[in-house]
Amino acid sequence: MTAEPPDPDPRRTPDLEAGGGVPPGSTPPDSAQTSGLSHPQPMPSKAMPVLWLVLTGVLVLMVAALVVALALGWLRGV
């Protein structure tokens, strides 16, 4: 046996006008709906954001050290 389609047959739906509209005051029939999750979603890892913060911090410290070294004259001709 095949499953019944989720939407009602328009030819057998009461108060349905030609073109699919309904007269004022009428409510169209409900259709089946699928929503929500089928299973719980896994929690994302917190390791990657922390890794990116650490790498960004190291890069900022390296650039700051380069600027300080250039300002103090430790590096010449770079």
C-alpha cells in the first residue's frame, strides 16, 4: 500500500475556489509538515577557536617584537 500524499486533493477540498484560493472567512486545510531535527546535533569543538586565538596572539607578539627591534635599531637594513 502506498502512503497518502501530504497535501489534500484540491478537487475534494471544501471551500476551495478555482486557482487555489479560499473565500474570506474560510481556513484552508492543514498540510503535513516535517520540521525539527531527527537526532541531537553534536556540540562543536572548542579547540579550533582557542587554537586560532593562540595563533593570532603569537603573530601579534611577533609583529610587535619586530617593530620594537626596528625602533631600537637592533635590526639594520631589513
